[in-house]
Amino acid sequence: MQRCVNVIGVGMSPFGPASLSVNPTALVGETIRQALADAGLSARDIGTVFAASGLMDGGTLQRALEQTGLGRAPLQHLPKGEEGSGVLFYQACQAIELGLAECVLVLGVQGAPAPLPDLGAVFERLGAAARAYMTRYQARRETFAMVAVKARQHAALNPLAVFSQPLTLDEVLEASVIAEPLTHPQFAWPTSGSAAVLLCSADFARRHGNGQAVQVIAQACVSPVQVTAFDPASVFPCAGYEVNVAAARELYEQAGRGPQEVGVCELHDSSTLSELLLYEALGFCPEGSAEKLVEDGDNTYGGNLVVNPSGGLLSLGQAPAVSGLAQCIELVHHLRGNAGRRQVADARIALQHQSGPDGTVVTTLYQRE
């Protein structure tokens, strides 16, 4: 019988330039101490550490953990190049669900950017998909730009975002073109940072928690090789559309809930095209109607759903070892009601979507108790 997973403590550093300039050991220590203090726990309460690092090798990470009192905790470490924090988070949740652990620290630290494929080819495929979407659904290039404007509006309220300067629609449209019709602010660029999330069983939360737990009510992990029902008519394979659809359907089936119940969402907006397609893949609107959702403001405050209140990857940047944990942390703050000026009113159900370096998608539903 699977057990309930709770998020009981969180900690995160500000995001910064891709080349991390601060002492990584000190950064890891501060992030872990934040999460422990938030949960009201000490290092001796932690049974296992799951860590992803785009900066530290196993030995360096072990020494950093020793300085926080976690040197004796078993360490599951994803090395550089395999550091997608979404899959790591899923693995940690599975350890608790299956009774293999009671309390787990999930840590991500990103410094130098992960190895990237030929970006020119990647950008061209994304641009081609954006143009195909515009042709198929008579969408406007302004719609993609509006997603970037919204991201910066949200980020202006987030002191941890690195790209937080507000942008007007004209500024986005007139920026340097990366892949027509997508301009520079419409892509998420490499950044660095650190984040820590404490997960535990429901029994552990009752015994040790401080009343701030948020429950994981469903979770799905789908890789591209699992999606056999590929649509040959799809023009969006470069955005992993079918994998995203499959991960969303599995999530909703597990939870017995629908997308209309989600009040706040953090999704993997590696580009404005990605975010637009995810509105449809995650079931927030029918296929081909994402433009109307954007134009009606149903992806921001005052609408039916607030998407990426943190500013998303477009504003925090891409840090594979950290981004998935940062999404979780943002949603936990909203469900607790302590997100400050970014608070989504009466947030009860939250959805997280994270895409890993290999295209594996992890979706998670949270609820406040």
C-alpha cells in the first residue's frame, strides 16, 4: 500500500548568472538550513539525501553535507549531465510512498550550465513549430510575446528571480530575433542557484511537523519512449507535446481530479512556445484555443488560473538541477498562504510540470490540508 507524501520544509537561494560566483559549499549549507528551519527539524531527523548537482562532484557534495550535520545520511547523487531535479523529486517521493524512507532531503545545486545540444538547430525547430502553430490556428506573434510580458510581471514580485525587469509588449517584439517569431526574452537562459525540499510520510509529519505540510496527491512520470500513440500529424514533436499530454492524463486519472480544479500552476516554460502548448497539453484549454486563454488573461491574476506566479523559467532561468525544486517551493508557499505579494487567492490545488534534459516529464498535484 502506497503512503501519502508531504512537503514539510523548503529553502532556496536567489537565482543568479550561469557562472556561480559564491562558495557552493556555503550556498548548499544555507539552503539546507533554511529547509530544516522551515520544517522545525534538525539534521539528525533526515534519513536520506537525494541530490542533483550541475556544479559539485560527489566528494565535494559529501563534504558540504558534513558541514550541515548530514554527513552520515545515505546519499543518492545524480552527477553532472544527469541532474534533472524533476525526476530526482519523483524518485524521492517514490521512496516515501513505498516505505523505503520516512524523511528525505531533496537538494539541487546548479553552477555552470549543463552541456547543451546544437542550440541553432533547437531554436530553428522551435521557431518552425511556432510558425506552424500560427498557421494552423491563425494565432498572432503578439500572443507568444504576451506570455513573456506576463512572466516578467510576475517576476517583478519575486526577489529570487534573476530576470525581473518588466517588459512591454513592444520591447519583447522588438528584441533580437532568435527563431522567428520568437525573440530573446521568449527563451529561458541558463542560470545558477540552489534549492532544498524536505519530504516525509504522513506519520512523520504528525510526529515531527510544525503544521506547515503540503500533501502530494498524485504524481506521474512519463518518458518519450513510453508514448507509443504518436500522432503523425503533429507539428509539435520538438516540444514533447504527446509526452506532456500523457503525463497530464495519468496525473488527473490518479488524483480523480480535473484541470478545472487547479488554481495555480508552475510549468516548464523553456520558451513562450512551450508555455502556450502546455496550456493545451495540460488541459487548461482545448487545442488551438491557447491564444484566447492568453488574450483573456486566464493565465494570470484575476483569471481562472495563475500560471508561473514565480515568473517561471523565463524569469528564473534554466537550472536543471534546481528548477523542478524551485517550482515545488513556489507552489508550497501559495498553498500555505505565505507567498506574499504573489499570493494566489484561496489556492487549494496546485499543479507542477517539469521536463527533464532527456524529455522525461514529471507532473505533480499538491493540495493544502
